[in-house]
Amino acid sequence: MSPPPAVDTSEQVAPGAKPPVPLPVPENPVGGDRLGECGLVLPANAQKLPDDITARSWLIADMDSGAVLAAYDPHGRQRPASVIKVLLAMVVAKELAPDATIAANADDIAQECTCVGLRNGAEYTVEQLLQALVMASGNDVAHALARRLGGLPSAIRKMNALAAELGALDTRAVTPSGLDAPGTSTSAYDVALIFRAAMKYPDFAKAVVMQRIDFPAASGVGTVPVINDNRLLTTYEGALGGKSGFTDDAQHTYVGAAERGGRRLVVVMLRGQQQPVRITDQAASLLDYGFDLASAEPVGRLVDGAPQARKKTLEPKPTPTSAAVGEVADSRNTQHNAMTTAFGNVGGPITAVAGLGVVLAFVMYLRNRRAKAARAARAAQQSN
């Protein structure tokens, strides 16, 4: 229901404040019943898993069909670290124009790093910051982009609203960068869901696969290289990009994708270790394993949006008419049919009686007026 206890003070709440309660657990596991299992979730007759996987939660899925091929504790809640920047990047790609500008300020520069190196008062395009966010995981950049989205509270609300819209119900962003804070949460299933959706945005898909860009130097003179920190870009054939993260509480996290033989797979690893091999090498092993599961029966699926309650709809009732298609209905028939519908057979006589009453009342009104006029005339003669 919630990540393991923190190992440092990053998630201590302010004195007198209550810690956030865990997110609700859906009655039915999102993506299928088997994805509610807490251990290995494998198809029948699956081959042996690689030996070097250290992640406490992981998942492999087909990016296009959404089929979940294999997983371990897929809805187990862990901390995201910097993989939550994928969610921030998607909000940015959705709302901000690439050529829009953002001026860095002192709060951006004061963020706990990893940082790209912004200069106070310098202006950057959204495209530059989005690329630096994804490639080099700049916390200063994340803060600047969050400000541009209306401020940190607004950016966090937008991130969580988008996660809920996608069906990522294990996810709660508390910081835009993924730095640990009370209540932060995600799952391997959710990260795959979010990454799959983010790859549909061209600005994100372009940024996540770039190996190097020239970024304005913090000194204000010239540029400095920003190198993509995703090792699989240069070591795994068909790599489509990815994002790694680390905090003391989250440990090592990773999401990445690759294409082989016309199939695109995404792999997610949460709460992993760098031993006995790097987390990216472990991800490569899981991708190989997933590509070998081509004919296996899926164990679940990545949903295409949060389950929505069906709205009750009424079939529109066309105006009764005998006109053929393309003809104009006779308005007299339409009026007659509408009256019939409103009053029916019984209502006809009632309507007639009501009409007669109106006529009689009008006649009496005229008689009274004439009588008053006659009395007024007699009174005038007598006064003369």
C-alpha cells in the first residue's frame, strides 16, 4: 500500500502536521487480476529469468499492444526518484510551446542537485529545458519548468491529474523532480503506463533519444555539453530512450524502451541495486527476456485510460414526421403530432371545454364594460 520506511529525514512532516495517508487500493487491480499478485507474474511455461535482477518491483510490456509480458510485484508501491520526471515532461510537452521562454531564478539554482547549471536571470526555451530535464535529470530545470506551469503546487496538481487520467492509480507526485517527500509513490505498472503515454509526444520522444546537446553555460559565456545519462542508448541495439533515477530512499530506478523485429518493449525497474551489475545492464537482460516471450500469453495489459463510470445516455427522439430522407416535413403534421403526443385522446375533450370557458369569460367581460359605459352616460345626463 505504501513504500518501505524512509532511511533518512527527507520524508519527515512538519511539527503538528499529519503524514499523508497511502493512496486507495483499487478493488480490482488495474490491468488485470494477475497484476495484483505480489511476487513473480509469468506466463505458463516461461523460461528461467536472468539471475542478476535486483529490483523489488519490475515489469516488461509491449509498448504498442499494451500487453504485459512479465512482472514482479507490478503494483507494489515504491518511490520513483527521477523517473517521475517523465510525468513532468509529459505535462510540459502537453501544455507549453517548445519556443516559449523561461527565465531562471535563484530558487531554481538553489535546488538539491543533480543540476544542469542554470544562470540566474538567463532565459531558456522550453525545448532546451525539456531536453536537459530528460537527458541529464536536472533538478534545477525541473523547478524552472514547474514554475512555468503555474508554480510548484499547480505543476504537482497537473502531474497527479494526468497520472489519474492515465490510470496510474499508485502514483502520487509530491515534488516535480522526484526528490523524496512525504507521500510520494508509484509502481512499476504505473511507470510503464506513463512512459508509454509520454512517448506519444514528439517533443519527449525526441528528447529521450538524444545523446548530446549544447546547453548555455552557467557562466554566461558559450555552451557546455549535456550528455544523456541513459547508458542503454549506446550499448543496447534498438534503444529508444529511457530515464534513470536515484535517492537514498528510492534506491535505483529505471524505465527504458527498445525496438526489435518490429516490436517495441518497455521495461521498468524500481528499488534496484547497482550490484552485481549496473541497473541498466539488468534492464537490458529483462528486455532480452521480454523479446524472447513473443508468443507467450500476456499476464495483463497496460490500460488506455482510467476506468470511467458509464454515463447514462438517452436516445435522441426525432420529431415525428412522415417526410422521407432529404424532404422537409409538413409543419402542420408536425404540430398535430406534437399536440397528439402532449394531450392524447383523453386530453382532446378537456382542451375543448377549456377553450369554451375562455370564450364565455370574454363575452361576460364585454357585457360588463357596456353596462359600466351605460351607467356612466346616465350619470352624466342627470348632472346636466
